[in-house]
Amino acid sequence: MENISGKVLVIDDEDQFRIALTKVVRKHGYEATPFSSAIEALEYLKIHHAEIDITIVDMKMDGMDGIEFITKINELYPTIVPIMVTAYSSIDTAVNSIKHGAFDFISKPFSPEQIIYAVQKSMTRRTLLVQNKKLKEDAERSLKILGQEKSKIHTVVQCMANPLIVLNGGLEIVLYNPCFENIDLGTKIKLYSKITDYDSEFINQIKALVNSMIDNKTLTMIQKEIKINEKFYQATCAAVVTDREIEGYCVVLNDITKLKEVENLKNQFVSMVAHEIKAPISASLGYIYLILDGYITDKDKILEKLGRCKERSETLLEMVNDLLQISRHQTNRLNLEIKPVDISVKLENTLEFFAQEMKKKNISLEKDISAANNLILADDRSLEMILNNLISNAIKYTPEGGSVSVRYYNDGDYGVISVKDTGYGIRKEDMPRLFTEFFRCKTKETSKISGTGLGLSVVKKFVTAQKGTVSVESEYQKGSVFTVRLPLSH
Ligand SMILES: Nc1ncnc2c1ncn2[C@@H]1O[C@H](COP(=O)(O)OP(=O)(O)OP(=O)(O)O)[C@@H](O)[C@H]1O
Ligand SMILES: [Mg+2]
């Protein structure tokens, strides 16, 4: 007896054959379930079809006959193998059975061997059908996963914020993303064309990068800076390697223009600071050498020079303090403590501090520094610095006999401070750079006035940090108005 076992449905409306068939099948190790009608068997299959391997069905039955049953089985459950049983064996009935989808047929009367032989053959067929179905399902699943992966990669490449281009081993362009296309390449590129066919400044730089990869076979990645039309890119070329063979090259670009700008600004700033610091130190040292080397011996002259050294050192100290403020601001260590501050009190104090200086220069003061709401939201120390800078500028850049007018008023949710003077004014061309570090107007009127050019840049930084704004209106040789708006406390 064979070891194969399986589940068989036996369908015959003649009791004697059904019983005999069931018996034989069971005797040979199969599980057999008998049915006297094809309709009942179909009902049963609705639930159990997955576990049934073979059906043995009589051709001639009342209700649904064998042919109809087999046709249905093939349509609904193609992995179940049907065997037809016929009373009169003839070539015609055999052909007809097979045509309607029977895998084998047995004629009545039959011997047990005949039945078992047909069942065993059908079992082998069943195994093949099941395997085939599984393989098909696996293949479909793999294809689906592959499709999904492909579309995922496609989406990632398309959406990538960095320009990307991929070349195959023959240096043909096999992939690039919209971001790459958007660069000013200097030429229009096409898929599957050779990169060597193009000749633009940008493409030539990419070619050079890939060529250095090709020349240096040991490298798997190379980086280079590419510059085109005022834009800087960090280009990374990586070899596409499968089974130790180089299949192509993938170039990804990173726009570093902003970074470069920041780097340049930083360098400019450092050299500017160095320059500004050098001048007062050299001047002071110059005086000190003159005294130490004995060129100046007169006590009064020595005191005068030392006085200048002191002045220069004080300016230097002020500048260093301003720089520290700026650096604190830039590293977000401002530690502003924003709370309601009475601005009229602050203005009063500041004006008192400068009263002496104004008197010395015979500058008249107009003030109107109280409004319905005098409480503004600000940091105490920064506010003092803002007012000091604006008022000291107004006095510093106004000639003798001029006037300064300080006002405070409410405008919606803001408290507005305006400092107006009848001074030298600012030329139109100087306006855009007025609030940048170290900027000082170079006019005949202001050339003798000392300063670091940091005051207004500090004002701007602090006002912005306190959610306010600062603006200026000025007419050269007429005067200026600086206006600061800070949020009111309610
Ligand atoms: N009220 C003003 N009238 C005319 N020019 C002004 C006025 N305020 C500022 N400026 C011009 O703007 C420049 C920058 O001012 P800022 O306060 O930043 O620097 P500074 O006064 O030169 O030096 P610091 O304030 O650091 O001692 C000044 O050098 C001056 O030329
Ligand atoms: Mg100033």
C-alpha cells in the first residue's frame, strides 16, 4: 500500500457503487466522504474545498450529472482533481469526460486496483497543481513587492531635495531627478545619452569628477566642490558596485551656496574686527613708545598723550563690549528678561545722563515722553542700550546749536520711541548698510567723529530680539529720525 494519503469525495447515487468505492478508497489509506448527489457534494465543497484533493463522480446521476459537476469543479476549485466513473466504457464517453475536465475515468464495473491506480495518479497530479498554484502566488507576490519597492525608490528619487544623476558603466545617463534638471546645466540632457556627448561648464565638472573615479579604481567615493553661476555645490560621486564589479556612478549634489556665504561673512567679520582693534592699539602703542624712548619729556605733553591712550583704550573696551553683545546674540545667549518697563522713566534717566553733553554742544532738547500706556515689554538692560545708542548718535552727529527731539507715543499694540535730530543726516547710498556691523558713513562732516560702527547693529539686534522694529528716515545735511517700535504691555 502506498503511503500517500489524501481526502476524496465519492459521489454516486447508486448505493452499491458508492459504498464499494468508499470502502476501497478508505482501505488504501485515504479519507473518503460519500455523497449520493452532486449538489450536496458541491454544498460541502463550499466550506471544505481547501482540504479536498480528489473527487470521484458518477457520470449518470439524477439532478446534476457528472459532467456538470466536473465543469463546476474545474471552474471553482481548479486544484481539486476530478475522476469520472461511467457505466458504459467507450472511447466517446472517455473523450467526453476528459473534454469536460476529468483528469481520469473509470468504467463500471471496476476492480479495486483500477480505482487505486486512478486515485494515486490523481494524487500526483493534485500535488503538482498545488505546487504550481503556490509558485504562481509566490511569483505574483514577489512581483508586487518588487513593483512596490520600485515605486518607492522612484518616489524617493523624484522627491529628493538634492540633485542626483546616475550613469551606467558606459557613462550613459540612466537616471536623474527633477532637482537635477532644475540646475542651470547649460544644456538639455536626455536619458540614455552619453554624458561625454555634452559640453557645458557644469557637465564638464561632473565628467571630471567621474573620470577621477575611473582613473583611481581603488576609490568607491569621491567629493569635490563645483561652482557654477555664483552657486556652490558639494558633489559626491559614488561607484555603483554589484559583485565587486563597477556598474555605474551615482553623483549627488548638495547646494552649499548659503554655507559659503556665511563662511565668507565670518571671514570678513573677523578681518574687520582685527582691523578695528589694530588701529587704537597701534595708536596707543605709538604714544607709549614715544614716551618710553624719551622723545617726549615734558610732563604736560606726557599727560596729554596718556590721556589719548586712555581715550583710545576706552573706545577699544566699548568695542569689545559691543562685540561680546553681538556674539551673545548670535549664540542665543542673550538671556533677555522681558517684562513691563516704564519707558518714560527710562527715557528721562537717559536724557539726564546726556544733559551735560548736550549743554556742552549747545544742543536744545525737545521731549514728549509720556503716553496713555507707558509700559512696554522689554528687557531692562537692552532697552537702556538701545536708548543710549540712539540718543548718543543724535547728539554726536548733530553740530553745535542744533536740536534733538525725543518722543514716545502709542500706536495700536506698540509703544513708539522716536529720536529726531537736526544733524548731518545720512546719504541715501549709506542707508542700506547703516545697521550692519562696523559701518560708518564717510562724509566730510563725520570724518572727525570717532566711533566703532557697532552701535546701530546692536540696536537692531536687540530690538528684533524683543519682537520690535527699528527704522530710519534721514535727509543728508538736514537731519534724521530713528524710530523704534516695541510691544506694549496690557
Ligand atoms: N543720528 C545720526 N545722524 C547722522 N548719522 C548717523 C546718525 N546715527 C548714526 N549715523 C551714522 O551711522 C553710522 C553708524 O552708527 P553707529 O551708531 O552704528 O556707529 P558709530 O556711532 O559710528 O559708533 P558707536 O556707536 O559704535 O560708537 C555712524 O558712523 C554715522 O555715520
Ligand atoms: Mg553710535
